[in-house]
Amino acid sequence: MAPSDAAAATAATEDKTVAVVAYLTLIGFIAAIFLHQNRKTQLGAFHLRQVLGMALTGVAGSVCAAVPVLGWIVWFLVAIVLLVFWVMGLISAVQGEMRPVPVLGEHYQRWFAGVFA
């Protein structure tokens, strides 16, 4: 492997590292922000915005839990959908792809366009 190929492979691994770590708990998200500050990449920024959007959607969904019965059902459904989206986002990050989560992924990119740039 040529030196430029090795450098490209290292850069791709660093890109994936930020993207994948962002999905691993709140501490992972914070660590990914610091890693991203050292070497900003499009892939890292993309997945940081996806995780931020899903986290804020989860917080908004948890507000529904204050309403008995109907709110609990809504909260449960939001939690299940976000879990599926989280897995989809993690798989996308591991594969090094910038594939937004369904429904809200494009909105997250637009709403948080200035964040992690």
C-alpha cells in the first residue's frame, strides 16, 4: 500500500470513529464532539447532527409521558421508533455512509446545519 493510500485509510477510519462514537451513549456523544473538534469531517458532522436531533426528539417525546395513559403510549411509540432510527444511524456510521434516518433525518441536517460545521 502506498503512503497516500495509508493516509487515506487512516483518515477514513478517523471519520468513522467520530461517527460511530457519537451513537454510543451521552458520554460517547460528548467524546465524539471533542474528537470532531480536533479533525472536522463531513461524516462526523453529519452523524453528530443526526444523534443530536434524535436526542432532542427523545426529550420532546418524553414530555408526553406527563400525560397519563395516552401520553405513555405516545412516549412508548416514540421510544421504539427512535431505537430503530438509532440502530439505522449506527449501521450507516459503521459503513461510513451519510444516510439520514427516515422522516426526520433531512430535517435534522437542515435545522442543525450550523452545528458541528
